[in-house]
Amino acid sequence: MTDRFDLRALYEASRLLSTSGDRNAIVRTLLLSALSKLLVTRGVVLLWEPLVQRFRVADVRGPVGMAPGEELTLPQPVADRLLLEAEVPEVLRQRSLCLVVPLMFRHRLLGLLSLGRKATGEGFSKRELEFIQALATLSAAALHNALLIEELQQANRDLDLRLQQLNTLFELAQEFNATIDREQLAHLLSLALMGQLLVNRYVLLIRLEGTERPSSFQVLAARGLPTTLRPEQIEHLARLEHPLLLEDAPPVWDWLRALQLYLILPIRQQGETQAILGLGRRMNNLPYGPEEVEFLYALGTLAATAIRNTLLVEVQVEKRRLEREMQLARQIQQRLLPRQLPQVPGVELAACARTSQQVGGDYYDVLQEPGGSLRLAIADVTGKGLPAALLMANLQACLHMAVPLALSLETSTVHINRVVCENTEADRFITFFQARYEPTTRQLVYVNAGHNPPLLLRASGEVLSLTHGGLLLGVFPQAHYEAEQLSLTPGDVLVLYTDGVTEVANAKEELFGEERLLACLETHRNASAQAIVEAVRQAVEAFTGREAGYEDDFTLLVLKIVPL
């Protein structure tokens, strides 16, 4: 008996325990040494698992009714004191185990060694208990060292994984920044998810730039999932502030489970959700751990930022295209307006045309006909930008072609209307006014096709609105127009204008209106045509506090009859 428990036996056991850094080998050595030295036929080693707060069967010998990996709930020993017979927990006594030896290292519980009775039927002697206590102490130290080695190895693996993820993110950041093709970006995201995490089902929603509503999110990348979601679904997702594991989510998220999604990550920047990444299960069925979730957040942020940058680039490209279009439209508009007004005895002519920043479709013209008459025209084309400018160019071409043909105003207006109807879309139309003035007879004939009625201020004080004519141009191809003829006398003033004169508003959202225009004209009716134009322009600017033509085209044409 003495030979089994001398120092050489402990030394041999200590040598075996210290040379192994594997927990399983240590546990096996401990259990086999205990069974052989104490002549016991059954025993078990239980290791403490702090994460689940339970004991796990690490190794078992003999018929104890336990299997490796099985978990047990047992009271923790308060010290490293051995437990015998009645002190042994009931769960172990039921399995014919009568001795429990705590495996403690510096007051840290690592596990339990539990043994059955000796094969001889005798009780454990004091020397045997001292030996098994010493063996447990040596084993606990070895287990502690093995745990440190495992923790260090795991830390190294985690560090390697983190380094690999950082390298992957760095490479992806370079690739994401190297393209503005959204399809290519979505492909890169798919490759990263599949290559790193074995995820082949995902959806990425991104908040559109310059929008605040939750429903402004849009699916901009997806694999194995629909590319559109209902507004109420997007709004529901946009409220998320924390990761959502659908396995444990309430029934309100069943529609996401139906899409076979497993994890939803809201990607938040500056306190707001800027993107939403939805992921299916991993193909290896492993869960998403904290490291994977952190990687997904970084990857999702990279992808969302890159895709949002493509949207910003598109906005800038579109902005520059519009700026070029506006510049071209201004050039067209300026070239269509007369550079110099005709000089005709008995007539004063003056005009002012200010183009707004948005470029509308205002147009005016004064042409001298072959017989000496003057053709006056003013128009306002619907819309803004290049389309309005091109339509205005068509109108000018039609008018210039009609003047040499010596057609009546009614007939020429009918022809112009037909051309406009045939060459424009249904939502495009033109307000148009044209007049012919014969200086020798002082006769004025006009047709008004839905334009702001020009004002005729008689020298006698009478004011007429010239409304006779017909429909807007471009509304009805078979429209007919009627003309009206008036006799003018010296001192009469004819004022043609567009809605950019009367419908401009001040800071109180009040319109300048026809009443203010008429009051200004009556105040300055005795002035020259050029002075009248300047007076109206200054009145409008004083009323609005802005330069004329700032918001809408400002066009004004004045004809004043003077003595020969």
C-alpha cells in the first residue's frame, strides 16, 4: 500500500500532468491515476462551465450513468474540502459515487473529481485521501495552465481572424472606392458575404440622400430576395435601432421570416439609421457571433457609404447636365429676342426682357413687314429649361416664316397653332399675342391666343384690355381665331407683358398684379416708351425687393404713338 502513495507516485503523476497542455489528456490522466491508485472501478470528472453556470461531464469510467458532454446542475463547493458519503450531492450518490474532490486553483473552481467505492469494499484511508487531494491539486494547476494555453490560442485565433477581417475590409474599401457602378458594388458585397461568412441571401436598404421620411429607404442591393418592399414594411424596418435576431423576434416580424431572413442590422450614423442590412442563415448553420456582427456592421457601412456616394455622383452629374442645359436654353432664348428694335417715324418702341435663373419660355419680337407695317408679338411657353426654349424657337421660326407671306393675323395664327399642335406634346402650350400696326394709317389689328391681355392707354384717359382672339396655341389643332382692329392716335400707349410682370410676389406672398401695373402706367403715360419700361421695372423691383426676372422671366414691350 505504501508504494502506491509515495512521492515517486505523485512525481510520476505530476510529470504526466505537466507535460500535457490538453485538458482532455489532463482529465484522463487524473481519472485513470485516481482509479488505479485507489482501486476504484467507477469515477467521473466534471468541469465547471461559467458561461452556462453548470458542470459538464469531461470524462467518465465505469457504470455511472453519465456520458461525456452531459451537463449537470450541482451545488458549488465552498472550499477545496473533500466531500464523503452523505456530503456528496444526491445526484452523484444516486450513481454510486461516494467521494467528491474539488479541483481548485487559487480559489478558482475548475471542476470536480467524483469516485465510487473501492473494489475491496473498504473505506478510504487517510493516506489515500491525502494522495487524492494532492493529485487533485496538481491536476487543478495543470488544468489552469491548459486553460491559459487554450485562452491564449483562442486569443491568437481571434486576433488572426480580426486581422484577416481588417485586411478584407481594407481591400474591400479600396475596391468599393474604385467604382461608381452600383451593380459592381452589389457584386462585391455578395462576394464578401459569401467568402467571409458563407451568406448567400441578403438585402441592403439605403436612405436616399436629402430625404427624411422612413419610407424614403430603397433596396439598392439584394441577393436571393425581392428588390422591392412595401412602404409600410420599409417604415417598420427604419424604426429599428438595435440588431434583430428573427429567431427570437415577435410575430410582427413574420414577413421577414417568410423571406428566410435571420438577422437584421440597422446601420446608424450620427444617431440616424442610414442603411439596413438583412441577412439569411449562414450556409454552415453556425450562429452570428459578436465578431461576425461587428464585421457585418463594418462591411455594411462600407457598402452603404459607397452606394450612397454613387447616388451623390449621379446627383452631381445630373446637376451639371441641368446647368449645361440651362446655359444652352439661355443662349437660345437670348438669340431669339430682337437685338435692335425698328426705327419707325411716329412710333416709339422700347422693351425689357430679363431671363430668370430657371429659364422660362418668354418671347417677344418686333418685325418690319415688307409694306412698312410693324408686327409685334409676345408669348409665354409653358415649362422651364431647354424644352421651353426649343418650343420658343419653333414659335419664332413659324412667326418669321409667316410675316413675308402677307397672311392675315387670323390665318397666320391658325397656321402657327397647327404647327405647335403637331410638334409638341399634349401638356405643352403657348400663350400668344400678335398685332400689326400700320404707321401711315395708325391702324392696329391684333389676335390674342390666351395671353395676358395687353393694355392700351388712350390719350383720352380710356384704358382697353385687348382680349379678342381665341384659344392658347397647342390646345386644339382646329382652333379658329378672330382679329380686332383699332385706330390709334398720338399719345396712345400699347403695353405688352408676360405673367412675370404681374404675378411676381413679395415677401408677404402678395402679387404685383394688374392694378399696380396699370397705376404705374397711368403715372408715367406721358413719358417716353423707354421711360415707361424703366418705371415698370423699378416698380416691380421695389415691390418684391428683388431684381426683375429673379423668379420668373420678366418681359415687357411698349409701343407709343407720337406725332410725325
